[in-house]
Amino acid sequence: MVELLAPGGSVDMVVAVLENGADAVYVGALGWSRRDPRYELRHHEIGEATEYVREIRKKIRVAMNVDIEHQDIPDLLKKVEDYASWGVDGLIMKSPEAMRAVKREHPGMSIHASVGCNIDSREKMQFYREAGASQFVVSTTLSSYGEIAALKGEADQVGMGVEVLIHGNRCISGVGGCRLYEYFDAFMEEVTVLDSDGLKRKKVLGNPDKGGVCYRPCLGIYNPDITKRFPPHLLEYLKDKTNEIFTVIDDVPGYIELGVKTLKIQGREYPIELIAEMTRTYRRIIDGYYSRSLDLEQDRQRLMELSHIRDTERRKKTTELHQRLLSS
């Protein structure tokens, strides 16, 4: 059966999504994932979450999907040593050298190539397979069922599992493919986080590849204080692009029939109740498919309502991010 993977931005969210039908949950290690530290878990919290997940016979993965430099690898391996002993099922990663280091030291630890790898071709999936990944998240630049079905066929030949986002953000060049934040280097904020295992790590707020939430300048193209930092040709390009929230429902049965391994929900930074209900709704759709009692109309309406709630939350967060950017 296809796996439903849901986010865990806190230990409480981990419990909520699993109670509402997720087969697996992913959490971010403090300092090592593409989110604000508020939505990452400290080392001991990952241990607690893993213990709970193992007790109910579900799965947990840890996102370590920032750029991991060569000098960071010893600290990475210290953490993964504990994860392996606790029974963490796998890692979500982006940096090839770090993937190779993990596979060398922990060959039994599964690695999924993050959506930040922006995998949209056979060549990219082969590259990450050679680095140690056994599964990858399809690039959000591919938005149609036909495009994803074609890539799934390539993945079958390469020998990689496929993971599809069914609720999340596309970003204007695909998650992991956007470099707009580079125009705002001078306005980024470096913070140091101290984990409960004693390890420190720097995050750069404004640069998702360095572990900081993106300031979303693409959503500020009508704010003159933001647009003045973009060259004119880029502003023209952005007028035809959108960083959209998307919800997939009608294609879910097709993805299951294709043999997609995992259907993934994004949202570590959103209210627990919202993500729990979204998880419950997708669980009902998946179960309806397998029981041959699928009726999408009611669930479609509810998912649209949930998407509207999430979009409202996102606009609030975007306003806060732009205020942080402009006050830097």
C-alpha cells in the first residue's frame, strides 16, 4: 500500500498526525533542516518521538536537508549514530557528500533525496542514487499527472522509489531550484542553535539552504522596498511566475495505481489541528481507494476549505517574514 507521510513540527504534531492516519512522520533535526528552529526538534525530542513511533509500529524520518559541508560531517554522524540506535527509519537529505558518509557508516539507514534536490530528470535521480538515496521527492516544477507518470517510469528503470507531494508549495523554480534569496544576502540573520546533545550549529535565516526559513521575496514583488533590490529583468520574469500552494486530490488514485511509494504532506510550521485534519482527509481518500468506496466530492470540498485556511496562515507568516526582511 502507498505510504502517507505527514509533517511533525513538534512532538505534539508527531502524535497528532499519526493518530489521524499517517503511516509515517518526518521531523527536522534542530539546525539541520530547511525551517525556522521553532519547527525543528531537539535531539532528545527526536528520541522521544522515535520511541512513540516504534511503539505504535509506524515510521519516522529525520530531515537533514540543508547544505552540509565537509567539516559538518563528523557532527552529522554523531547524530545519526543515535538515530540508528533508536530505530529511526531513514533520513531526508540534500547534500551528496553527506549522503555517502551516512551510507558508509550506516548502510542500513535509508536515505530519501529531499524535494530540495529538485529532481526532475533521469540524470538527477541517477546522481542521487549513486550518492546513496533509495527514494526521491519529485520536483515541484512537475505539476501534471502526465509529467509525474513519465518520471515514475524513468525511476522504475533507475531503481528508485518515488515520493509525491500532495499538499505543499511549488516555489517559482521548484523547491530547491530558487535562488532569489541571494539578492538579499546583506539582510540575512545568522543564528546559532544549541541542541540538547551539546552540538551547536549555525543557521542563516533567509537562506533555506543554510537552514533558515526563506523570506519569500517572490511574494513581495508589489512591495517597492523589496522590488528595488531585484534587477528589472527579474521583476519581469516574476510577473509570470507564482509561488503557489497546491492540493492534489483527483490524481491520488492515479498515483497509487502508478506504484508511487509515498504521498507526502508539507506543513511543519502550521497549526497542529489543521495538519491533523488534512492528514485524516487524505487517509480517508486512500482507504476509500483500496476499499473501492472512493467518493471524492465531499473530500474535495473539505480540502479546498483546509487549503484556504492554510493560505490565510501562510499570508500572515509571509507578512511577518517581509517585516523581518525589511527591518534587517
